[in-house]
Amino acid sequence: MAEVLVLVDHVDGAVRKPTLELLTLARRIGDPVAVALGAGAGATASVLGEHGAVRVLTSDAPEFAEYLVVPKVDALQAAFEAVSPVAVLVVSSAEGKEIAARLALRAGSGIITDATDLEAGEEGVVATQAAFAASYATRSRVSRGVPVITVKPNSAPVEPAPAAGAVEALPVSFGAAATGTRVTSRTPRESTGRPELTEAAIVVSGGRGVNGAENFPVIEALADSLGAAVGASRAAVDAGWYPHTSQVGQTGKSVSPQLYIASGISGAIQHRAGMQTSKTIVAINKDAEAPIFELVDYGVVGDLFAVVPQLTEEINARKG
Ligand SMILES: Cc1cc2nc3c(=O)[nH]c(=O)nc-3n(C[C@H](O)[C@H](O)[C@H](O)COP(=O)(O)OP(=O)(O)OC[C@H]3O[C@@H](n4cnc5c(N)ncnc54)[C@H](O)[C@@H]3O)c2cc1C
């Protein structure tokens, strides 16, 4: 069967969820062959095998940590040449998109970024993307070379599908450009204990209606009851109520969770651009005319300070 390359996103051997979602999609197209790079690469094999990887190509060369992006492109290209895949799948993170674009250029292939679904068509892989602030869905396939496709987190379920997961060392020789940009220091982000915003299955966001940094714990409590990430509108972020890294929207992060809960957010087009592909959208807003209600699956017209704490209490009670 045709093989599909999947670039693994992992932290010291712990595979991140979006990679397991890629394996679900890869299995629709062919046999997934995972490429795991950096410290702990070998440790990824059992989880990858449980989710359908027939082979896991690994390299733990120090260059992956010491230099930005290009060593990974060199390695992915080495895997590409060794495997001759029918498609290459990469997670749609900033780094993933850069790696994918560089590989596509080197391979003379077309690239599709930010896909939200994939299927095996008769003439090649067909990718679905959301366009114009997600008011349109487009389906496309590359017309040249082997498709290189980046896929947004939360686009597919994680499905166990046991396969061999056989580990093979990937020989990589780094080109001159690989050492062009050295990492000079790393500072771990202060952990909130919550999932990463772009990967979270549930996102709870607050907007101007939250009315102050001191009120954001109301949003955080709901998020924590659901194991969700916390997002914010630009109005809330610009007011200094929540960190810029939590901004959802056109000039913030793009999220596509299973559930998005917007509290005190009006639903401006620039906010929608970052969350409209969420599977289920819930809004809490005291203004029944707020534009956010045009796109919700469930809407609550009410004061968020009355609604959100009750919701949190109810969820926590049901968990008990
Ligand atoms: C180039 C450009 C890029 C932009 N990029 C982004 C972006 O990335 N992300 C983004 O979010 N915005 C972005 N914006 C800004 C965007 O246009 C809006 O101004 C912003 O999204 C509004 O944020 P908001 O919904 O929180 O505030 P508002 O529009 O002021 O809405 C607040 C809402 O809260 C409701 N409310 C108030 N009090 C309560 C309460 N107690 N209970 C319930 N509801 C209440 C109100 O009814 C209102 O609907 C961008 C704008 C531009 C021009």
C-alpha cells in the first residue's frame, strides 16, 4: 500500500495530540510512516504504532534542538526521498507550516496549508480548507508533485489502530543552511496547567463584556471545569485583561476546537476569523442582537456573571 509521511510533533518523546489526529487522516490515504526527530524520538514509537504508524523513522541528532527549522527540513527531505510517499502531512503550527513550505519547494510539490479535512480522491488527496473567515469551505488538491499538506489541530478524532510502529534510524546529512540560525536560549513558558490554545478540544473565551482582568477568573473557572484552554477577544487583550498570546482571531490565534464558548464577545468578523471552524459554538451575551448569535449552535441571552458561574457549578456538580 502507498505510504504517507507524517512529521511527528513531540516534546522529549511525548507525542502531541495533533500528530495522532494526523495519523487518523493519513490512514485514509495509505500506510502512515512517522518521522520523529530530536531528543526522545525513539520513545514516540509505541504511541505512534498504537495509532497506525507502520514505521517510525527516527533521528536524534543534536542539530534539531540547536538550530531553527532547517535541520528538520533536511531530515524530512531525507525521509521523503527514502520513502517516496504519496503525501506528506504536517501539523499546522507556525513551525510546521515553515517546514512544509520549505519541503514543498525543494520537492517541486504543491502545498496546501491549514486543511481541516482530507480524503483520498481518484486523482489524489483532496483537502478541505476554510476561506474568507470560514464563510466558505474549499476543496482542493495539488496539481504538481507529491502533496504536502498542513492540517489544523482538532480536524480529526484520535483513533487507536494498532500497527507495527517499527523503528528505523533515518540517516540525515545536514546542508550548509542547516546551521544558519542558532537557538541562543530557551525560557520555558509559565505553565497555566491548561491545554495549549490552538490544540485544545474546548476553548472558553472572554471579551470586553468580562469588564476587567479581575473578572477573568470567572472565565477560567468555567474553562477548568471543562479541561479547556482560555481565549480572549482583542478588546480584552488590548485592555490588558489577558495575555496577547491568548488572543483569538484574525490577528491572534486560529482555533478549531470541538467546543468554543464565547462570553461577552460581540462576534466581530476579525474574531470569527479565528474560531468559526469550531465544531460547536456557544455564546453568552446580554445583547440578543449581538452578531455572534448568527453563527452559534447554542446561545444564551443573559449576563455572563449570572450565567457562567451557574454553568461552572452545574458542570462541576455533574462531574462529582
Ligand atoms: C485589522 C483588525 C484586526 C483585528 N483582529 C482581531 C482579532 O484577532 N481578534 C479579535 O477578537 N478582534 C480583532 N479585531 C477587533 C474586532 O474588530 C473587535 O473590535 C473585537 O473583536 C471586539 O471584541 P469584543 O467582542 O470582546 O468586544 P465588543 O465588540 O465591545 O463586544 C462586547 C460584547 O459583550 C457583551 N457584554 C457586555 N457585558 C456583558 C455581560 N455582563 N454579559 C454578557 N455579555 C456582555 C456586549 O453585549 C457585546 O456584545 C481586529 C480589528 C481589526 C481592525
